[in-house]
Amino acid sequence: MSKILIVEDEVAIAELEKDYLELSGFEVDVENDGMTGLARALAEDFDLFILDLMLPGIDGFEICKQIREKKNTPILMVSAKKDDIDKIRGLGLGADDYVTKPFSPSELVARVKAHLSRYERLIGSSVVENDIIEIRGIKIDKTARRVWINGEEKQFTTKEFDLLTFLAENPNHVYTKEELFREIWDMESIGDIATVTVHIKKIREKVEMDTSKPQYIETIWGVGYRFKL
Ligand code: CA
């Protein structure tokens, strides 16, 4: 989860920003004082800073400058005056974006998201690509645990998903029902290998055009099942 620090002396504005960002799934800390804000910005790991320009003690210009000397973290400057924004741009303090008060919370959230994703692309590490398996018409997103059949998303139970994924990851390998049961259900599970048959039937109803002529999960009579590549 991305962590954001807001440095803003107007408590109501800070809370509004915090609420909206938290609703969008961010972790948000607020400091109402410039010095404390700067100290935390330098000492702790945040993914983005939102700095108000006019703060008691030390202003947003100075905080921005000092953060930039140490970190590449995105900085979004907030100001009540449009003139100030031209001034900040002119100073080249290294802020990534500028927002004028009053702004709509959704605009702020959109900008935060844009800067975070740009920064993550830049550093490359914190964005983990989803693990996807694609075989003919089946697309399995292992990370999100979602399945699409010919572009249409289908709902699978946990075990159906695990079983389908296991077979699709090991195509052309014939597994007995016992092996599949051991693989997908732990030994303590209540149930038996008939559970495997039931789950295969449910999966086929979702993935196969014609369950009597399976194109994906084949029955190898007297042995078990395999995912046909
Ligand atoms: Ca202020």
C-alpha cells in the first residue's frame, strides 16, 4: 500500500484530503506543522508528499527543496494562490505537480495516482506484474485470482480455481484423482477423491463449450485428468 504524507496546517483541509485518499486505498499521515513534517519526510519512507505552501515556521518551498536534496519521491504542492504556483515553477524546486485551492478531492486523488504510477514505473521495482496463464481461450490471473473464458469473466470457488490453475500450469501431464486431491486439498480435509470429480465437473461447466466433448480438461479413463495444451 502506498504511504502518503500530507503537510498542511489547515486541519479541515488536511482531514478532507486524508479521507479521500484513504477511501482510494492509500495509507495517509498528516502533519500540521512544517518542521515536524519535514523531519518525518526526511526520516521515514513515504511514497508521495503533499505539501501546503503557506505553513507556520518553515514553508512548503523550503520543505520541497530539502526533500529534493535527499529524495526523488513525488511531491505535490498545494497553494491557495495561483500566483504562488507560477513562483514555485519558476524556482525549479523539483515539485512534480501543483494544485490550487480550492480543488476537488477527486482531482487530488487522480493526480496522486498518476504521480505514484509514474514514479513506480520509473523505479520499476514496487510494481509487481500479475502472474498470468493464457492457454487458448482461457486466461487465468493468478495474482488477482480471476478467470476469463474467451474474454468473459467467470466465477470460480477457491478450490475450483486452485484445481484449474494447477492443471493449466502442468499441461499434458495426467494426474490421478488421488494426486489432485493431495495437491489441492490438504490431508486433513474432509472429503475424498469423489470431491475431485465434482470439482472437475463444475469447472467444465464454466470453461467448456460442450461438456461432453471437453477441449481443456480431458478425462483419461481409468487414470485421471489432464489439461490439454
Ligand atoms: Ca497553509
